[in-house]
Amino acid sequence: MSKILKLFYFAALFVLTVPSSAFAAGEAGGLGSLVPFIFIFVFFYIFLIMPQRKKAKEHQLKLKSLKENDKVITAGGIYGTISRVSENDKIVGLRVADGVIIKVEKEAIATVIADDSVKVPEVVKK
């Protein structure tokens, strides 16, 4: 079992057993009833919110550092090379074929291809 799954199993057992033992002892309220909710919030923050924030920050840094001749893949799956970046820095010109440049919002760029490990597919010609 992975560590995350074990931790989730422990959290589920903790949440299910603490309130029942508190009510069995006759405690109807107080700080003890908030402990499971605090534990759940901390669990979600550590394992869901923090990694997502880190990933979003890295993506924003990649988008800010885009320059001409960078190879990219858009969120729609379009492979291309950046030919120009606009003045307002929100739109880029994406060269998808010889002589074909489309305008794309920077936010639509999903991946920057750093090296030649990803093969850009050739256009099918008849």
C-alpha cells in the first residue's frame, strides 16, 4: 500500500472513531467535535491545495518566459512554434505549418517542449 493510501485510511478511521467515542462518553460539544474537521482540512490542504498552487505557479513562470522559436503544445493539442509575442503579453503567434500562423492566448499553452525528446508530428501531405 502506498503511503498516501495508508494516511488516508488512518484519517478515515480517525474521523469515524473520534466522534462516536466522544458521544459515547457523554460529550455533546466542545473543541473535541471540531478535531475531525480540522484534521480533514489539514489533510486536504497538504495533499491537494499546496501541490496545485505549486504547479500553477510553475506554469505561470513558464508562460512568462516564453520567447520566439519555443516549441509548445496547446491545451487543445496543437503543436507549434512561437513566432511572436504581442505587446500586451497575452497573445502569441503560433506557427503550426509553413506560412500558417494562428493567434493563441498564452493561457492556452499547456506544455513547453524543452528538448527534442518529443517528436513533433509532420503534417500529412497528399
